[in-house]
Amino acid sequence: MVPPLEFPPEAVATRVLVVDDDSGVREILVRLLTSQGYAVTEADGTDAALAILIRDREVPLVVSDVNMPGRDGRELLREIRSRYPDTAVVMLTGDGDVATAVECLKIGASDYLSKPVQVHEVRARIDMALAERQLTLEVRRLRESYHTDLERQVRDLARKNQAMFLAQVQMAVTMLEAKDPYTRGHSGRVAEYAVATGRQMGISIALLEEIRLGGELHDIGKIGTRDAVLQKPGPLTDEEFAEIRRHTVDGEAMLSVLRTDHPEVLHIARWHHERLDGTGFPDGLTGQQIPVTARIVSVVDAFDAMTTTRSYRENQSIDGAWTELQRCAGRQFDPDVIAAFRAAFPDSAALPILS
Ligand SMILES: [Fe+2]
């Protein structure tokens, strides 16, 4: 027993185009299909049929004769398959002409009807062709919505993963700073100074967001530096200094999952100790080779280090820090960044900010 069709044909106002050069055949089909509730149009050949398809754009079903003068039904079928892939086509073939029927099915016909047409057969074949078309459309719609949904879920998951990663590294920075009373709040202040400076320089909101994150995470690589070295009062040996310098490349590596969405955060981690004259580390970049984001963090990082007490020395006065930045302008620090930083914080009495 044949199972019932899952998608019954749309009986009301479904448009059908009947194509045959024999007006007698057209009349039979038009009458039959109209009585079934279809909205039927007719054409006497391939060119007339294509003109109707261009005008009506999408016709769900075409019933077409194969043998017609001029461009025959096969040509019409090929045109429809390439231009209107969602249109079902049922071909009318001569009685017993199985070879032509098979040829049409190979080109892409949904089905064929042998002439002379039988009423019950026309109904059955047309209902079936429309039901198949409906099923194909529904499967495609489901597949597309499945893919859209899947893509959205993957994007959501990636966003959640990144948010989780950021929460973890921010927590790591807090823990890192908590170990050393001298650096507590350093990254938060650097982020705030850097964003205000960047804003003063007219930097875009999106890049300011990178600067904020980069400011918070710029020293994350120090997780790999020994406490004895980090908190050592007094001068460092060459070996210890080399260990300190590694926090730039280590930090960049730790943040590598952010490379696609937040490349500037990685630039800040790697290059916030570069100097304009090329004597910085880790790469010895010069001038404009150093991204502006890293040039900004470099200035405000040094300012915060000078204006807060460190294990190896007492803090400087704010004015002393401004003077020191200015003294190193052009060699170590970008003078435009220093000017923007000062303009963003004109009141020295309000510095250092609390974080
Ligand atoms: Fe650093």
C-alpha cells in the first residue's frame, strides 16, 4: 500500500502552464486542470512558454508536449531546468515512446504522460509532481534553517568561550598583582590611562576597546616569571633581566586565541616595551613600526610604574614623572602620545587615579 503523501498538493490557485502546439490537447488539459482548482495558463510553443515564465517568474508546474514545431519540448525543459530549478515539469510523449520519455527524465522532467491523456492519470501524475516539488522545497528550507541555526550556535559558543577565556586571564592578572602589593591595581590604571589617551588622539571606539583589554592584559606573561625576580629589590642580573623580558613574548603566546578577534591585544602584550629608537625589547622595533596601541600603553605603563611605589624604589612625584616622560620623548616614548596623555589628565592633583 502506498503511504499517504506527507505534503498534499496545493489544490487552490496553484499555477500550471500547459504547453502544446495542438489546441485540442491544450483544451482538454486546461479544462481538466481548471476543474481541479488549478490556475491554468497556456502556450502553443517553447518561445511563448518562456515568455510567460519570464512574466510570471515562478510557475510551480509546467505540462509540456515534446514534439512541437521550432524549439521543441526538450529545449523548453532544458531552459526551465537551468533558469527555474524549482519548477516541476511533466512531459507529454507519444503513445509508447518510452525512449523519449526516458530522455526527458534524464534532462530533468519530474514525470511524463502518454498521449492520448487519461483523466485519472493526469490527476495522479500532476498531484505527485507537485507533492514532490513541495517536499524538495521543504527539505531545502529545513536544511537552510538547520545550517543557519548551526552557524549561530557555533558563533554563540565561540563568543562564550572567548568571554570565559577573558574572565580567566583577567582573574589571572588580578591574582598576579595581588601577590605583589606594589603592583596592585597597575593593569587597571594602565587600561584607564591608555583608553583616555587613545580617546584624546581620536582613536576609534573599536580600537579603544582593544586598548582597554590590552592595557589590562599587557603583563599577563609575568605569570611565568619567578616571584624572586619580579619582587627583587635592587638591580637585576643579566639573566634575571632576560627572564623579565620574556614576559612580552610569553604574554603574546598566552593570548594567542584572541589573535583573530583582538589582534591589537597581542600587539600590546608583545610590544609595550619597545622604544622609538629601537633599543627596546623583544624585537627592537623603531618609530612607526611599533603599533600606536603599544606606543600608548608603553607611555602610560611607565607613568604608572613611576608614580606608584615599587619594590625596588619609592614613587616619584607626578610632576617628576611628567618631566621624566618628556625627557625620554622621541627616544623611548612617542611625543604625541605623551601630549595626548597630559591633555587627557590636565589636573596633576587628581593623579595617580585610583583603581
Ligand atoms: Fe610589561
